[in-house]
Amino acid sequence: MGAVAGVPLGNLADRRGPRRTAVALALATAVCVAAFLTVRSFLPFVLAAGAYATAQCGPAAARQSLLAGLVERGGRTGVLAHLQSALNAGLALGAALGGLALHVGTAGAYLTVLALDAAAFAGCALLLARLPEPGRVTGPAPESGHPAPVPSVLRDGPYALVASLNMVMLLRMPLISVAVPLWIAEHTAAPGWNVSALLVLNTGAVMLFQVRTAAAVRDLPGAVRAVRSGGVLMMVSCAVFAGSALDAPIWALFAVLLVAAGLQVWGEMRQSAGAWQTSFDLAPAGRQGQYQGFFGAGVPVARMLGPLVLGPAVRWAERSRPTAPVRTSVRPSGPPSTAR
């Protein structure tokens, strides 16, 4: 649901104002999270989850439309980099609170975490409400002179192609969160704690270096170079991850996984910076909301399709590897022992 809601909600931001729309959607998200406090059966859970996914996808388009209206063209990627760094810090804090709730293991602990999450979204709405509403920018009028019945982004073939290619590259998201943990657990001799170490590395690197990585990306040529190099880095990281299946000492396997994860997060930061710049610069004036909503739809689609695609890919890779010889203990030949 979230994947298809971005364009109409972004279009709403273009028509009604991005600040007002962002505030309303942040409040709606808070209400949806609070609804989980009362859900006790399957159907209400599905309805609440669908409403949450829809409300959660819309604010991204509205916030980026608001950012486009408040920040000069050359500085938007830098601002988004700061936001991404802060987001990862929030994810780390949220993971710590979630881990604490799991440790306590009571219904009250889980409900407290949900209540805190709902309060955080309400606080986000209050912060957004304090920002100014950008001046209305009028985009190019339709050729017929009448309002177009279909949002213009759905008729913009080149932009749709760029957004689709970006969605393919966003498959890196379930790679580090789903495929690599499964690969480590089932196909390497590395201890399970390596999974947590790599996730901490990913989160910490984005917190510390995303802003610096994005500083050089200020126009479309720079964005293209960033996306291209990011793709190469992530491709190399996949090859290095595959090397962790080799028979080697534990310290060597950890070193291989560490190098692979470092390449992956470096490529991720390069690709993110280039994608942000591209999504802003190719969107026409006055239509940032719907264009950002369409471009951002790649995130929920990648999260949904990633595990479905990566699972068969890992099994295919496993079948293509030679079967490892079974190690058996060698006993000396001769008569059986008579020791009692």
C-alpha cells in the first residue's frame, strides 16, 4: 500500500502545501502507531498495518517537497545527508529500546515502546509545524490548458526509467539486513555475532560519514558519478561476501566480512547521495511532491521484493558451488581394541 500511496500523497503536497501535508501525515502516522496499542486480532492488525504503511510513505514525499521549497538547489543533498545521519542515530536508539523491551519480555514493555514511537511521530509533527510554508511554485501548464487527470510524473517516461533503475539499486537494503545474515548463518563458519557487528558498522558509518560523502554531490554530473561508483563498490562487496564461504580461520572470515561490509556501506552512501540529487534536479518546479513520491516508492518495493529475490539467488549460488567434502575421523587399521 505504501508503494502506491507516494504519488497521490505527494500530489496532495503540491496542491495543498508541503508543510501542511507533512504535518497531517506525521499526525496520521502517530495515530496509526497508537492503534497498535489496542489491536488484539488479525484483521484490525492488517488494517492498522496498511494504514501505517500508507501514512508512513506519504511524509517522505511531503518532507522532501518541503525541503526543496526551503533549501537552495545546490544544498538539498547535503541537508538530506544530515537527515539520513540523524535517522541512523534514531534507528540505533530505537534498536536499543527494542532490545531492552525484548529483554524485559512483558506486554507492558512492548506497549511502552509503541507508545514512545507514537509520541515521537507526534513530536515530529510539532517540529514540522514550526517551519514556514514555502511559496507556491507554478509548474508548466498542460498542453491542453486543462488540469491533467493523471499526475504528470506517471507520464514522464525518462524519470520513470531513472526511478526504476534506482529501485534496482535499492535492493542493497534487504541485502545487508536479510540476505547477508542468512548467508553468514547458513553458509559460513563465522560466529553469529558477526551479523550484529556488520549491522553496527553499517549504522555507525552512515552516522559518521554520510554528510562527508554527499558533500561533493551538488549537480547532475556529480550525481551520475556518485551512483556509478556506488554501484561498482556494492558489486565488489558482493564478490567479497561470497569469499566468506571459504574454509579459513575465524579471524580471517571476520576480516573478509568486515571488508565486504565496508565496501557495501561506502557504495550505499555514494548511491544515496547521487539518487537524492537526481530525484531533485530532474523534478519540474511545482511538482516536487509527486515526483519525490514516485522516486521514493522504490524503498518499500525494494523492501518487499528484496527477500523474495535474494532468497532464490542465495540458493542458486549455493547450488553452483562444489559440494564441500565431508570430514570424517580416520581410525587406524587393525583388529578392534580389547581394552575394557
